[in-house]
Amino acid sequence: MLVPILWSSVAGQSPIESEVPFKNRWKIHSREDTMKIEWAPLNIPLDRRLQTFFTAFFTYTIFWLPIISTFCTPFLLYYSGFYLRTFLLIYFVYIYWDYKKHFGIMEGNGWLVALFRKNPSYRDYFPVELVKTAELPPDRNYILSCFPHGLLGMGICVNMGMDIPKWLKLFPQVRPKIATLDHHFKTPFLREVIRLWGMVSVCKESLVYLLNKSNDPKHEDNQDGFTSNAVAILVGGAQEAMDSHPGQYVLTLRNRKGFVKMAIRTGSSIVPTFSFGEVDIYDQVENPPNSKLRRFQNAVKKLTGVSPIIPKGRGIFNYSFGILPYRGRIVQVVGAPIDVVQSDEPDSAYVDEIHGKVIEALEKIFEDYKDKYIQNSHRTKLVIQ
């Protein structure tokens, strides 16, 4: 998870909510121009207003709830009365007990998501699309290695966590699950929201449980019609998010092999996915390697596992500043599964072999689809570090 600590203004967006190509937004402006606020016009259609509202609800929840949860809890403990303190202490014991028992595992897809499952507002805001390139037979479980992270991983959040009928139509009987940071499931209040959203912990115990589930349609766990679990992991994590800037596809993958080992231990196929446009819905304050800001971000990430970022976006009623993402097409291309031979003790040479196949598959997806989904694709390169 990423924590926003500030946001700054971005001028140059069209009054018709990002009908202008994304790269035209990031221009050099005079100081006088950057001080101007570009307000959204009043005559925007209701459906677009609703798209903005629902996207804002999700975005502000993801950005601010971790901060509120972290700082409100000690505040309440210190200033509240006896009954509230007692309730909180009981709640903390429950969190500890529940985590030790379930390790952040959430069965099903989460009832909160079900409330919005037939609401396409999240998807249509950008819009977000899903492209199938191969079958995912529901007779096995899958790890989806998802790239790039961007700032929020909005592509997989929409396709696999919110408006999922498109996913279910393309991949019937395959239950989509999104894995997020383990410490979210130990954070008061935040854990309740992400559990209701159907997310699961990326910790070893949680993944082993989900990826070892039976694929037998008659098994009691599969009475809801799903016989397969597809767990999406944003492999690049916070490190990759810090490299996210419009038009730059920089993947953190060379030394990330844990997901490959997990796939081999559980016999799960690896499905590489690539979300074109993910890096274009936000910019962030410049943080080149070895800059003071990057050194600060790395230090915080090393201590907490969380990377503080400074996003540049828009607001609900303006196009000049805020943390709401810009409208920009996101296309998640789901590649062909890479099958593995199950082994409780993965051989390092075999891990490297499968890891190499994942890199090759991502490079192929990028080359095959970049001309279709990236503007000025001849100037855009894929960097895997």
C-alpha cells in the first residue's frame, strides 16, 4: 500500500474531463498558469458525475483509510472513556486471534463488492478494459503476476475486485482474488474494509491456503460455482510504484522470484498480465534515484514496508489538483498461463527458468500490444530492472 503525504497542482487538462490525450496534460507552464484552478463545468452529464463520485469514494478510501486507521486508534485509546477503551482492547484481541487463525484469508468475493458488482461506474470512468489472450481452465489455481503497479493498480482492482462480470464472462468458474500487504490485515478498521472488499493477504500462509484449494466441482468449497482461484499479485510493489510516471513502463522484476517459488510449491500456473495505461492516470513529484525524496521513500519503505508517495492528480470538482486519478484508458491484457511442475523444495535453476519465461511473456505482451494501446509507442520502451 502507498501513503500519500502531499499532492500538488497539475495544469493543462481539458474541460471535458480528459478527452485530450494524457501526455498533453504534463506541460511546462508559467508560474501564473500553475496557480490557476480549472474548475469542472456545470453541464457535465449525470452519468459522468456518478463515475467521478464512485471513483472518488474508492480512491479516497484507499489513500486515506490507512492513515486514519493508524493515527485514530492511539488517539481514541488516549482520549476515550472506559467503555470505548474496553471495546477497542477487545477488538485488538479479536484482530490478533482472527489473524492467527485465518492469516488474512477472505472466502468468497466479499459482500461489499457485490453491492457494486453491477455498477459499471468504476470501469467507465477511465475506462478500464480486459483482454483475454488464452483460456484459463478452471481445473487448476493461478497466480497472476501483474504489471505495472502504477500508484494504485487500478486495472486489476476494477477487473478483479469491483466490476467483475467481464472477468467472469471471459474466465468462467475462476474466482478472482487480489492479494495486498499483510500488515493491512493487522490494522484496525482498515482490515474490515479490505476484507469486505474480498481482498486477501499476500503472506505465505494465505497464498498456500488459497492456491492449494480443491478444483473438484463437488468439493464443499466450490458450491458457489467457482472451481479455481486466481490470485493477483502486483509483484513490483512499492518499489515499482516509486518509478511510476506517465509514459514510463519500468518494472521491478529481476530479483522478484518469491511468486515463482510459491507457484512451484503449490503447482499453480503463473499468468503474466500487463495493464497498458496504468502509469498514465497519475503522475507524482519527481523522485529520481539518489534524490533526497527517493532516499526518504526508501528509508520509510525499509522500516515499514510502506512507501510514502506524492501523487499528482485532479479533484472532484476541478482538474488542477487533488488525488483523484485522471480519466485515461487502462487495458489489462491477460497472457497465457505458464504451467509449472509442483515441488515442495523448488530447485533454484528451475525457479530461474520459470522466472525467465515470465519475463519473456511480459516482453511479448508489451511488443504485441503497445502499438494498439500506447500513444507514440515507438518512443516508449519497456524497462525491466
